Amino acid sequence: MALVFCFTSTGNSLYTAKKIAEQIDARVIPMNCVSLEKPAGYNDEVIGFVYPVFFWSLPCLAARYISQMQIENKNAYIFAVATYGGVVSGANGLLNDLLKSKGAHLSYGINLKCVENYIPKYKLNDSEELRKKVDTEISKIASSIKSRESNKIESYTILNKLIHRFLPDGRSDRYFTVAPSCTGCMTCMKVCPAANIEMKAGKPSFLGKCEHCLACLHNCPSHAIDWKNKTQGKDRYRHFAVTLNDMISFNLEKH
């Protein structure tokens, strides 16, 4: 059996994971706070990881998830796809280091340039041309995985560590603001992979364990959530082929 583990906040990684899973007959499993409660052992022949790059590294929750999971088949073919929007190098190297600590290793790792959606700093660059390029690359990646190709994994370096230090920590959620346009629909709570939001008096309250994935901000139907003074009036993003219900069901899923 084949498994693809996925962390997602705007749908880029979920779309990629599902497209690859379709071609290799795999099941997609969320790397979220709910599933992290009971780390499991896996004896599958093919294991994949698809995740967005946060400040040149793995999302912290994804790193914790991988650190706790048990890979029982040391001969498994393991692959990783790191989705990103700007510039990236070496994020898969950290994943490989985590796998090596378990006696396994990453056979194939690649970066996939998708829509840049870190709107506190950058402008969205979604376009039909980019969508076609992404689909073409995903098909190539899936073909390589089916052929059990291997490649050299870029190392996780001091530069990666330095840049990752700029990722806002779990307490950065104190900088979120909620506008009066909030309807109390609880979407933000449901899409949060870290289970970092609860509703108080009909409004979201943040619990200080934020992953800075901005799923709450991007998926809010009324655009009521902002971060600092960086996102007001800016377009939000969710992958065009991923529905809000897809995001909610995936990030609430246990396995």
C-alpha cells in the first residue's frame, strides 16, 4: 500500500498530494494536530510527504508529526514534494535528517513552485499559466515516483536554520485581528491544522500555538481576519480546485 502524508493551509499541497495519490494509488493522510495525538507505525512500501515550505523549512507541526511517527519498513520508497511560492532550498534535507534518525531515508525529493500566497510580505501570483505549469510538473513528479526514481537530496544548512528563525512562533497569533464583519461561522476554527482556535462569544480566540500557516486568514469567508497591519485589503487565496469543505474535512480528519 502507498500513503501520502500532507500538511495544507491554502490547498496547494492538498491538491498536489491528491493528484499524486491518484496516479500511484495511494491514500492521503493529514499531518495535523488531531492525528498527532496517536502516532502510528507504518509498514507501507511507498510513503510520501507533501508540505508547504515555511521560511525555508518544514512547518513545525509537520516536523513534529514526522518525528513521532514510526516507519517500520526500512526499505520503503520514500518521497517528498515541497510546495513553495518564492525561493527555497534544502527544506527536504530536514525531512531526510528526521527519517535517518529512524533508520530510513528519503529516496526522492523535489520542490514544486506553486502560487505565492504569503500575503504579509508578497503579492498573490495566481494565473492560468502557472496552474498549467503546476499540473505539468505534478504529472512528471508522479511519473518519477511510479518509476521509483531517486535523486540527491539538498542538505538542510545553516542558512536554512537562520532563515527559519524569522518564522513567527506560536505566540504570533496575538497579532491576529478580527473585524466586525466576522459572522462567527467557525470556519477559521475548522480549517486550523493546529487546533489553535476556539470560539468565545461567537468570535475566534487564539490559543498561542499558531503554526503561522494563515489558513484562518485565507479561508475566512468574510475576510474578517488580518495579521498585524500587513494583510488589510489584500486578496485571499485557496487553490481553485480545493473547496472550503475539502479543507475543513481534511484538517478535521483522524486516521
